[in-house]
Amino acid sequence: MIEKTDSGDIFTNAISLDLTMPAAEGNESEMIMPLLEEAVGFTLNTSQTEGVTWYAKAGDGEYQQITPGELTYVLNLNKQQIAASVFHIKAAAEDPALLENVACTMQFAVMEKETFEVSSAEGYWPENVTAQDKINYKTYVRWDIPEDVPEGLTYEVYRSTLKNFVPGETTLVAEDVTDGYWCDINTNYSISLYYKVRAVVKDKEGNVVSASSYSDTAESTPIDRNEYKKALGHKEYWAYADIATPAGNGYIEKSQGNFLYEQTDAEIPNEQLDVALTRTYNSMATSKSGFGYGWTHSYDIELLKLGKDNSLEDGILVLRDGSGTLHQFKTDGDTYISSLGKHVNLKKEDKTQAIALNNPDADGGNQVTTVNVTSAYTMPTRDSQIFYFDTSGKLVWMEESNGNLLLFHYDEKRGLLDRITTGNNISVEFTYNESAGGSDALTIHDMTLPDGQKIVYNYQNSLLTGVTKYPAGQASGGITYSYGYNGRKMTSLTDGTGNAYSIQYSGSDGKTDRFNYPAAGGTAESIRMTRSDDYTLTEKLAGGAVVKQEKDEFDGSGQCTRHTDILGDQEQSTTYEYMDSLLTKETETVSFGTLNKDGTNGGSVVMSEKKKTTTYTYDDKELVIEEHDEDTAVSDFLYAHDGEWTEYQPSSYIETTEDGVKTALRQRTRSTSTTSTAI
């Protein structure tokens, strides 16, 4: 129990001074007021409030904005003090004329000396306050509290759209909070919000008898209202203009103009295939991850709930995959219906599984360690990956049919991913800026690989601006990649050899309309996009001249319905028909011109067309089981599901020609790339 302390009577007008602010220096006027006794607060009264902003500080504290006419406590100005005998007042205005001969009255509040004691709640001041926005339109405010929080002590949370706000009744959004976190359900889409927290003790009537000073300010920005309608991530059913750089690959989604850039920082050896640790940037994403705004990474995957409560048992669940695509699931008993069809499935399934981790030694031996992992939700995907989530929605482990597996560990304080372990029991570890002394506690400061190599990440205003890869065991001589922004839109990227690329956007929604390569041999290449209501025109330019053109048309969901390659006087178009996002019919039309050789029409060019149609049939798992090419043959696809092939890739097929001849063929293409978490 907290020791009961009598807060005493506060006399709010014990000392009253009539003042005139001194002449302004530039756009500010400042006054220092020493008192003969200590005051716990004051009220500044003045008629000059229009166009003038008022600030105050107590003792050695920093200036804080105040509101004339309201009682300001010393604790609000300087968390190290409850009372002060020296006060500084400052008035600021864009028009210096507003600061001439400004009259004001200062009324100081003092406490009875025999009952004047430091607040007992101050010892439980909330430290390291953070505000983390997530894709379910909720902000999770967290702070550090001691392990021995006494009974009767609770926390209050204040929120404002003003960064330097003074907490009060109008900004109080939560009280009687007993844990070190609080969840804010947002309707303030895309608006920056600021939070402060304080500890309080109340009497039986609910009156505050002891309060700590307010915490430092934590900032957050909820995602856009239309975030789920954006073409984020990399999906096979969207149309892209491809971009290649030595450091990574880029894509411009043609219907909405999202610029996506992927760069792999490391690959971890695993049983079968290496595990790629890839960062992905989406220019239209307003969400934030461990790599700041716009970025996500391969394993930044979490199952969350839309709505007031956080229970995953019912309602609509949401998930962002490793490429940034947002998925929604609606509950249907123990299964969940995906907004993107059967590309990904989710089911409620409580499991505790024994995971075997290999520990090979130098002599060729192997010590096996068994770890028990409990999960509540299972999500198998079409490429034979299975993701397992716990009751809170955290990804706890994943496996592939080829034997790869990964375990995920999170820090207990903020639930941030801090370690990934492979089936060979080797780990990569993440250190966050809270531990490294960075300005944003929720962003990753560095990643340490199993061989000791360290990759360090730099930020400005929570935007990733630089990545440096150092050799194992060294803190210098690294290779640096950098990124530049306008607002939160990436406008430039520089590879490890200093080659600079630029990205341009247009319109209020920031659609990507140009990507410029560095000049090579004096010739600069670029990709340019021009959009109309009916189509998107994509052009490749070399030295300012157009060398290639493509035209794409889309339906309301962003699927390409017609693609046209423009090659001089010849056009080659392909139309696409879909059913529930599945391609069912593809018709290729080639337009070409031939010279009229018989001399009629003055030897004019005669235009002709040739069409070729292919249809596709699917099974109940949305896998292609038949491809019908009207000019040649029918192909029936078979799936082995044996671990060698990803689930959606046929292992063999039977081709039947028009004359009835059947040929059984083994599919030659199979998955040989590193693990991907683009679901």
C-alpha cells in the first residue's frame, strides 16, 4: 500500500503580481520572476491571446506551452520538481507588434507548509512511453512500470493532436489503468496523435490525492482509412512494371501506382533452402514496422482483430504479409474466409507441437534439441508454407514441406520480434533503438547474423534513411545503402557503389509516374507512366526517346483486363477474364500490317488480326487442373504434394493433342529460390 500523505490545501491565488512584458526581441518577449517562497503552480491571465503563444518554465526545466486562464502546475513543466521559486514566462508572435506593452497578471498557487510533501506517485512515473500503430486501426500505448506497483495506484492516459499539449480534462482518454499499456481505437485516420501518461492515487471518492508528473510525449499516426483498398505488396494477379537494381528489385503497380522495392539484407543457412531476410517498401503504405514508415520485412507478420476488443475468437481478423499485402478474414466457425480467396487459409486450431532443432558439431555428429511450441491459429498457404500464431496473434513458428522451419521469439516488454531461430538452431537477433539509445524505441537499430556480421539501420523522423552492412566482427569498412524521401514517399535510393536512382509521384494520392536510372555511358534510362480514366500507358525511355510502350486496362479490383504491346505499327493485345480473382480465359490478339502486293489501293498496308484463346479450369483448392489451348492441346495438371514441389506448382501433366495423342510429362520447373513470406 502507498503510505497515505495529506496533499494539503492549495491556495491558488496566494501570490498575485500585475506585470507588463518587456520589449520584444525579434518575435519573442521573455520575463523572469523570482519569488520569496516556493509555488506549486500559477495561472497567467491576459487579454492578449489572439496571435500570441505563451510558454513557461519552472526552475531549470524546459519551456512548455501553456494556456492563459488555466492553472499550470510545476509538475507539468518540470517532472523533477513539485514546486519552484523561479519562473520564466515567454510570449511569441509572428507579428512583433502584438507583443508591445502586453499586460498580464500572475497568480501563484502555494501549499500549506506543514502539509507540503513530494507526491508519492512520482516514484511510479511512467518511463519509456511508446505509441505503436497497427493495421487494425488501433494504437497500443505502452510504458515501463516497476514490478511492485502498489494497490490503489493507477495510470491516466492523455491524447491530443497538438505535440506540445498541456494535459487536462479535455485530453483525458483513459483512467484507472492498472497495467503498463492501453489500446486506443482510432477514427483519426492519418492524423498524428500525441500521448502522455501519469501515475495517480485516488481517495475513496475518486479524487486524485497524489499524482506523478506527466510522461514524455509519444507520437503515432494511424493508417489511412482506405489502406485495405490499396494495391500493396507483390501479387501474381496484379500488373507491374519491373525495375532492377544491383541492390534489389522494384515494381510499379500499374492500376494504382504503388511503388514497391525489395532488398534482401541477409540469407540464413537452413536445412534445405536459405532463409531470406528481406525488407519491402510500399510507397502507398501508411503503416509502420520495425523499419519505420512504409517498410515491412519478411517476418513482420501478425494476426490482429478489427473492432473494440482484441479477442481473435470472432469478427474480422487482419494480417499483413512479408511483402506488405493486407489480408482480411471473416470468421466462419473454426475456419476463416479470406478476402483474397484460397490463396491463403486460416483456421482455429489449438496445438502444442514438439519442434526438433539440430545442433550439428564439427565431427559430423548431431545433438537434437526439442522445443515445445503452443499455437492457436494455423495458416497454410498455396506454396506449402504453414504459419502458426499464438492466442494473441503473434507468429510463433512456421514450416515448409521441404523441411525448413523457423521459430520466432519476442521481447516481453513490448512484444517486439527480437530473435529468429532456424531448424539448425542458429539465430539472427534484432536490437531496437530503445536499447541502443535511438530516438524511436520501436525501430530496429541493428541485426546480428550467426557469423557475427552486423547490419545497422539509421532513421530520420521514423523513416529508414540508411543501411550499413559491416564485415563480421568489425565496426567500420561497411557498405552503405541510402534512401531519400519527400514527406513519407521515397524519392531516391542509392546502392552500395553510389549509383543513385530517383522516383517521381503525381496527384494528391501520390501515384508513381516515373523511375529514373543513373546514366550509364552517358545515356539515362527511365520508366514513365501516364494514366487516364481508361488505361495506364507505360513507356521505357532511353536518352529521352521512347523505345517501348505498353497499355493496360483494369477492372474495379485492379486486375488487368487487357494488356497491349505497342510495337510501331503493330499491336499485340491480350484480354483476361476472371472468376473470383482466378484467371479463366486468356485471348491473345496480334494486329499486323502487310503490304498489298497486287498493286491495288496504291500498294497500301492492309491490317490483319490473329487470335489465340486459352482457358483454365480449377479445382476446389483453386489449383489449375486443366489448360485448354484451342490451337494445340489440352493439358491436365497433377500435383505431387511431396515436399519437392510447392503446393501450387504441378509436378507433372498430361498433354492431349487434337488427334487424341496423350503424352505424360514431368514438370521441370520447381521452387529453387529462398524462402518467401509474400503469402
